[in-house]
Amino acid sequence: MDKILILFENKLHKNVINKYGINILKNHYDIFLCDLSKYIKGKNENYTYDEKYESFEFIDIKYFCSKLKEYNFKFVLDFLAYSKKAFKLRKILEKQKLKVIKKQGASPTLDSIKNKFFVSNFKYLVNYYNSKNYKHDIGISESLVSDKNFFIKKAKKRIYSHSIDYNDYLNFKGVYYKNDKKYAVFIDDMISNHPDYNSIHKIHPPTDYDTYLNEINFFFNRFEDQTGIEIIISPHPKADEDYKEKLTSNRKCIEKKTLQLIKNCELVFTHESTAISFPVIFQKPIIYLKNNQIIKSWMSKFIDLKAQNTGSKIINISNVNDLNLNINNILSIDMNKYLIYKKNYIKHPNSKNMDTWMFLIEELKSL
């Protein structure tokens, strides 16, 4: 089989195997991995999952070039970001006449109207200077906003696709969850104790652990009493048993099945989860949750941004004693905003209902 090289600079683990297309591409190509985190970021992220693939460690530019010649790759999947070092490697790939592919998604940003022009143009100029007219052979655009991305705009050929969540939706062949009564899904973000806050982002959690757990469970009790709708917890993948036990408070806790849960639910609760694609796809109402601590934190503006984009409601769980929930009101959705959000961030209007990587494989046959 032809060989395909996958370049990445972030930690590669089981949860992102589908994101990088490895699960599909491995059936059509010999997969080779190259972790460039140490070269680009100064620290080695490594990849951690059970199944092993061919790989080589980046030592220096000369060694990298020797490996390119040794393995004679047919294609290269580029998951590197904007940086001078990344563009230097891309120029090497171009010199060796390798076909390089870039997949690009998008998400709502916090650039204000008054500085959006400056920020976007400054980034464009920096990237343009670093790229020195480099163009990817294929740019895979996930959405209308992705079309505006620097990489996609300059690609020699553009193909249209969709996000990893939409790919999961298309590929799902299992059974959707069914409950014996109406239910809502809470997508947990671990916002009081997420391990990445300190180790990677160097920020404080937006809310205190004990305060948060007390308030979220009090709100859930109040919601269930007033509406008769059961709440089922979809815990964060990194949640430990102690946290899950305190969070669920004897409620159903179903792990790693967010897609299956949302299909038949009445509504979805979340804080700032990236999984809001699923309620948009299935046209389920979203209610964003804050407390008094979150309102004063860095997270508040991110919740506001997503709520604005989906036309969704926000509830302060610190003030629920006098909460009187109107079930018809909370189950309503802004269909126009959902459709716009889907086109802008989930599925390109010109994409086919076909797995991204299978579609790419078909495209590569013509190169």
C-alpha cells in the first residue's frame, strides 16, 4: 500500500484517532506518524493509545528529510498550526514534491467588532510572510467560516466536508438511547476541577468545587420537581469516580455516549462544551448554565458567545429558589440560528453526506 505521513504537534490519544482519520485511512494506506511537538513547542507531547503505528521521532531538519526520502510517502496530512517552524517544514515537503493535505474547522471567536479587522488582518499578514507563497495541495473546509481560513483560502484545491461531530453522526450505526420517561442530558465539562486548567492553560477553574457541586445538584432537583423531566449525566471523559459520584447524586450516569443520549432527549444542559454540535444537529434546545462565580470568571464571556450564536437561554444556578420554569419556553429553539450555526461551524453547505476520510480517499485516487 501507499504510505501516508501524519504530522501533528498536539497530544494524540484514543479520543482523537477519528479526528485525524487514522481509523479509516489505515485500511487504505500504511500510516506513519511524526510527533513534532518538541520541535515546534519545545516539549514532547507524545501519543498515547493502545494500537501502534509506524512512527519516527523528529531529530532535526536533516534527519526529517532523510526519512521523507527513505519512506517515499505518497501523501502528507498536515495537522500543524501557524508557526514559522511549521511553514519551514511545509516548504521542505513542497521541495520534495509531496502532496500535502490540510483539514480546517472553525468555532465562534471572541474578537470584538472594533478590533476584528485589525486582528484578522494582522494574523493574515504574519502567516502570509511565514508561508512565502506556500499552498497546500488540498484544503478540506468543514464549514462556511472555515472557507475564510488562511490555509483553505490558499489551497490549490478545496473540498468541502464537515466537523468530526458530524462525521460521528453520519457514521453511527448503533442504537440511540431510549428512556422510560422524558429526559434531559447534562454534558459535563468538569469546570470546577478540569486537570487541563492548571497543567496546560495555567488558569484557575471558573468555580469552586464544593460550591459548584452543591448548586448544580440543587438546580437539577428543582428542575426535575417542576418539569417531571429526568436528568441524565454525560460525564467528562477525564472525570474520576469520586467526582462522578458527587456530580450524579444518584442520577443516571452514562459515559461516552453523548451522541446516543441526545437523539431522543427533550433538551440539553451545558456550560461551555464543544459537544453542542449534537443538539444543533438533532435540533434539541440548549440551556447554558452559570453560577455567581462563573459570571465573574473568564468563562462567562465564552458561554455568552455560544448562547448568542445558538439563540439559547442562560440560567444562573445560584438563584433557583424562586425559579419558575415554563416548560414551553425552555423547550423552544431558534431554528434560524441553529441552521446558521450548522452551516458556519458544523457542516459545509456544499459537503456530501459522506465520511470525510472516505471522500478524501476518493479524491486522492485522482492525484
